[in-house]
Amino acid sequence: MKRYISIKENKDFKRLYFRGKSFVDPCFVMYVAKGKKGKTRIGITAGKKIGCAVCRNRAKRLIRAAFSSLANRITPGYDFIFVARIRMLEKKSYTIAEGMEKHLRAAGVWCEIPSD
């Protein structure tokens, strides 16, 4: 079962870009803000700098896979936006998950005990 909801509306993306806290990794940029709803929501973007549509879709899949592996350790009620960077295409999902975990800890949304 998915532990998060996708963010699709432009106003939600803009809110996170301007009011969220950003964390920069060589593979992605993560924006985090407290959500209005009590559920975890995630938005993923990959610009044309990443490359062709196949490359952009692969970058989004890598982010989604890394986030899914960590979703049960994240405190509910936060919104996340991940912006893919070109270096992401060289990495595997487990290395992206390691960087993601580091930034989730820094953001203060990481739980040591996984939720069910």
C-alpha cells in the first residue's frame, strides 16, 4: 500500500518552493513543509536539463523508488517536493535513498521506529 499521496496542483508546488525548507544533494533538491492535511504528500519534477523524456521518467522513477523504501520511517503530515538533477541518472536507487535519508534526518521528519 502507498504511504503517500501525489502532489499535482501548481499552487501546492509554488507553496513548497517559496515557504518550504530546501535541502540540496548532488542528485536532487528536496523541499519540505508542514502539510495542511495529516498525510504525507510528495511531488516530483524533472526539467528538460535532465534530458529526453525517457531520462526524465527514469529520474522520477528513481526518486519514487527511494522515497517508497523510506516512507514508513517518515513522520506523517509533511509535504515534499523533489527536483531531479542530471547526476541522478548515474546513481542507483539505494544510493539516492541514502542521500534522501540524510536530508530527511536534517529536516527533522525522520522516525527511528518505523510505523506500520
